[in-house]
Amino acid sequence: MSEDDDDDVEIETTSPTPISSTSLPLTKRKKGVFRRDWLSIDRYSSWLQEVNHDLTKARCKTCLKTFSVHCDGKSAVEKHVTSYLHKKSMKAFENNCSLAQFVIPERELDKITAAECVFVFHGVKHGHSYRSQECTINLIRNAFESSSLAKSISCGRTKSRAIVCNVLGPYFTNKVIDDLLKAQYYSLSVDASNKGNCKIFPFAVQYFSPTGVRRGLIEFISDPHEAAVDIFNNICKIIDDNKLLIENLTSYGADNANVNYGEHHLVFQFLKSKVPHLLKGNCFCHVLHNAVHAAHDELPIDIEAILCKLYSYFSRSAKRIESLKKYFEFVQTEFSVLLQHIRTRWLSLLRSIERLLENFEPLKLFFLNQQASTDAQRLLQSFFNDIQNLCILYFLQNILFEIQKAELQLQRSYTTAVDLHFIITNLLNKLQQKLFDKYYGNNTRLILNKLKEIDEKQCDILIKTFDSFINQCSIIQISYMENVVDVLDMIHIRDLDEDKLYSEFYDAKSLYDNLKTKSIKLHDQVKSYISSKTNEFSISNVTNQNFVHGNSDSEDEETVASSSSSSNDTNEDFIRSNELWAYILNTSPNETANLKKIICYIFSIPCSNSFVESIFSNMKHCWNDYRNRMNTELISSELKIRINSNYSCNQFYRRVLSEPQLLKQSRQNAKY
């Protein structure tokens, strides 16, 4: 029996017999049907298809034709294989299949591009080198070779740098600019620092958004010229490049250096010539720091100089440290190193004094039992030999605690000019109350009582120096606070309808009263609104974002800040003023155009320069000794990504997949 005969089975049928004659039985062949085992034959598998709901037919994928197997069965398939049309179609089909291996579906291509963007974003966020990123990508491709997605990822050093500089950096900066243009009013803050032989200038903005106060880095440049006119020209260029209106600039924020707020040829005056209503955005962290520094002249000794001498005496001598440890063992105290005080650091003085007081007894024994052979030894020996100096240390510990607490409040990401008056006024009231009550701390009081028994006149002189110290701190702060109080009379807003403003304010006040009467706490309402606006993404700014600082001092300060400034955050009913106004303005059923202008104007004014200072902390982490070949353009782009982005790496992956334009830019060769 032939192979074809398998497909045709003979069956017997009985036909109606005519009456007039008698005939023999007839045979009828069964219809041919499609056999699925044909699909496993190599010769047919690439092109043959079954036709659903009709087993008498087969379909050719290459010719795009359906033919019948009704009569000939498998012979019909063989006949189609040998046809001229099929052979011609098969050649074209095989060529297309080879090309299709290199054509990636668009959806998979989007996932590959998103993965590359996120790997670059992850490396920038966590400070990885581009060589390390390239090694990670190669490892992933080898470890997950069965994954078509992993094998298709290609992100070497050159491509990573191109994505950072020409895709992600501009993307996050443009998001800040877009939000800023909607807010209309903004402030600009500038600072300067050195990186080797480069002079670096970051330019940061502050504005009011639908979720509260936001800050961002819009430019980071290197310029060897640091005169006031050069800084002014750079500011004007940056404002023009980002299509901002200089007349919407509300204040200029900077530290209190002469180049910014001096008497002649200062940046502020150049800007004020273009924007007459411009306000001074004085950094009150610097104000408090300078007030303490100036008030030290009222004390009989220079504590800052003593702290520096002590640190330098032990910092580079293992022999002296070993000798000092014996005195710690003698007084049964655990050894701890002295902390370095840096005169330009806001938070180092109090911590250095506290560490000195912890180690005062073993240090005193060490120096009093040493033979003074140098000027430094004689100075330190006389310092520890006078109980009056211990009294001064306890006094400073008590006063600086209040001042540093205010400094930490000013450095919070959500502290604004609206909160400034309360923070400074509260500090001044505490200092004045201490002055009125003559209370300088319990330890100070105990030592003063001992001094009074020894030399009452000397004790009275010391108390007067304490009073002078507090007065000097208060005078400097009050002089700056006068400018803050006058801000309300200096606000200039174009096209402000004061009659409508009154009506809008009354509506907002009524809304606030109604919100407080709801069963849900106002705090929970505000937090729910902020979460809905941000899709539960963190909107924290640079001072408390997940930035990694490149030196231990910065990390220590962050620890102090988090431990010392959490009192308000632990209060369940605490509401940030900027978030409350954002909630009221965006939930008000009535138009609030005029009130919104006032709010955007006021909340755009900075109360300190700590945001710009923190940019340098991030710069030190990005631009360290192991990454010293990076240029300013690359550092600028990395900082814009780190500071202006508010996504985690997982969140950013989902974000990239929903941004077709960002995916397109990442794939294009134009990024190079």
C-alpha cells in the first residue's frame, strides 16, 4: 500500500436497487482531511498552517493562499510545494525571516530603552562611576543571557554620559522650569565655591507649586571671574536662556558676602536697577553664625582658637594620643577623639564644645602634668588651669543650644520666609528671658557660685561678659529682622485687584473654618491631598532628600539635623504652612487668582542659603578624587538629576515607560 493510500479509506455503501434490475454493491472514497502530524515534518513546518473549522483545506503562510486537500490529501501538499509560485514566495519569506531577527518589537524596544535610562539614573543617584556602570551592564547581559531584554541592553560609558548630559539632565531641569512658569514668581539663589582651580557657581530657584514650596537647580557653571558684574551678567544670561521674566524675580538669595550685599558694586544693586522691587534674601543661617562669631569678642578668651589648638595638638600625633588614653583610664572614662571646629561651619562649634566638656577632666590632667615647652602647650595649660574657662564653656553650651536649634529649623526643606519671623522672634525672646533671669545654665550657675566665693569682683565681671555676649547676638539679629518685617510693605504685584483679593481671602478663610469642622483631621486632609498630587512620590527637597554626602562631616550634620529638628514632625497635628495654602488654593470652589499671586510671591522668598550650600555637599560626592576626570558639564547634569528629581529608581522606571518623548530622545543618535 502506498503512503498516499493511508489517507483514503474504502467503505461499503448500499445504493437503492431499481425494481427492474439487480446490481452489485458500489464503493465510495472518503474525503481527504488535514493531518496535524504534517506540521512536524521539517519540509512543511515553516510555511504550512491548519485552517480552523475546515479540515479539508490547508494554508500556506508564504503564498498567503488556501488550497484544498479534499481529493488528493497529502499529494495536494506535495503538489503545492513544487509549484513555481511557492518556490518564489519561499525565497522572499526566508529573507524576511532573517531580517526579522534584527527587528525588535516597539514595546520591547521601549522596555530596553527604559532599562538603560534607569540604570544611568540609578548610577547618578547613588554616585557610581561610569566604568562601574559599564561593568554592571556586561555582568547583567552574561548572567541573564536567556533574557532577550537583558541581552539587548547596551549602555557603555559614552552612551551613559550622553544620556546624562543630553537627556536626563535637561529633562529634570525642564520640569522645574515648567512648574516655575506656572507659579510666575520665583527667587534666585547663588553661591560660589572652589574645586581645585575652578570657581563653581550653582544657580537655584524657589517657587510655589500645587504641592507647596519647591526648590530646584537650573544651572551649574564654572567661571574664573567672580566680580559682582560677572555674577550679574551670568544671572541675566541664565534667566534669558530659560525664558524667564526678570520682572517676576522676587528676591536674590545669597550669603552675606560683600560681593552680594556690600556697599559698592554689589550684585544686589545691579539686579535692583532692573527689578526695583527686588528683596534681599539674606541667609539667616549665616546671620546667626556671624552673630555668635562677633559676640565672641565680648568673652575674656577666644574659645574658637582654643578648640582649633586642641584639635591640631592631637590630630597628627599617635604618641600624644597614646599618652592621653592613660589619663582616660585613670579617670575611668571611655576615650573619644576631639571634634574639629571649622570657623565657617554653622554646626561645628557646639558639638566641639560638648565633646571638650565630655573629655575635660582627662585633658586637664594631661596638660597640667606636661612640661610646657612650646607656646601652644603654655596656652592650653593656662586654659585648663583656670576654672573660669570651664564656666565659659558651660555658658556657651547653654546659649549655643538655642541658637543651633534655630539654625536647624532654618535649614529644613519646608521652612520658608513665612516661618522666619516666628523662628527668629522665638530665639530672641528666649535669649532676652535668659538675660532678664540671669540664667546661663545650671552647670554655669554652680561654677559661678564657686567663683563668687573666691573672687566676687571677678565673678561679676564674668557675668557682665555673658550679658554682653547675649546682647551682641540679639542686636545683630534684630537689625536683620527689621528688614523682614518691612517685607509686607514692599510687595509689588502687577494687575492685583485688591477688592477681589479681599473677597478671595474671606472665601479662603471660610473654607479653612469649614475644613477644621470636618470629622477628618485637617492634617490628614492635607497629607491626603499632597499624596494624591504626587502619586505618593516623595516631594522632599535637597536638604532631606536621599542624597549621599561625600564626607563624614556632612553625614554627622545630617544626623544632628534629623535628631534635633524632629520635634515638629513627631507632632501628629503639625501642618506645614506652604502645604496648607496649597491645599486651600487647589480645593477652593471659587476663583483665587489674586490670592494665589500673593501666596506665590511670599513663598518664593528664601529664608536661608542652605539649599545652595547643600548642592556643594552633593558636588563633593559626585566630583571626588576617584572621579577627577569629569568636566563641569557632566557634573552639572548629574547634580540636576540628583537635586531636581523626586523619584526612586523603581518609580522612575515606571515614569520612563509612560513618557514616549523621553524614550524617543534616549534612542536617537542626536543625544551624542
